[in-house]
Amino acid sequence: MTRKSFTTVERVLEFDIDGEAFRTIPAVPAGLMLDLSGAGAAAATNGFLAAVLDPEACTRFEARLRDKDRPIDGPTLKAVIDWLSEELADRPFELPSGSPGGPVPTGTSSTDGASSAG
């Protein structure tokens, strides 16, 4: 088994407007940023996580993507996805048990679009 550790970086930003002070939360949850960037980014991320994580781990991971108390921030999410993608790409492809062997149909054949003379 391969194991890698990631740590969310906490960074509080402070600023003021007309003398009134404002402060950010220590880490912005990546899921909130995904929500702001559009449904496509959130759906793609959630789909990837659902495909590669076991169900219990996926539920916890997705909850932390929107948790302001224990967030997974954007850079950490990117690092995790990059690492998982690289590690999983190095795995030999295996068909799930119960799957038939042989080529997988693509929905088109080599004769699609060919006209017959006749």
C-alpha cells in the first residue's frame, strides 16, 4: 500500500476598509471555491473522488471540502487529485470481477459511414 500525507496550509489575511478591520478564515474550503467556479468543476471533482475513493472515505472527504472548521483547501485538493491521478495511472488495467473479457465495444464499427457499391 502507498500512503502520502497532505497538510492544509492555514493563512489568515487581514485588511481594512475605511478603518473597519476584516479577517479571512484560516483556510478556504476547496468545495466552496468549486461551487463558485461552476457546477462543472464541482461535478468533475466529485465524480473523480466517487470513482477512486471507497464510499466511506469519499463521504468524509467531500464533507471536508465544505467544512470551515477542518477544510481541505484548493492547493491541497489539487495536490491530492494530482497524486491520485498519477498513482492510479501507473496501475495495470484490470477488468472488474464478473466482467467479460475481450475488446470493449465503442459504439461504432469500422464499416460505419462506408457506402456499398452496388
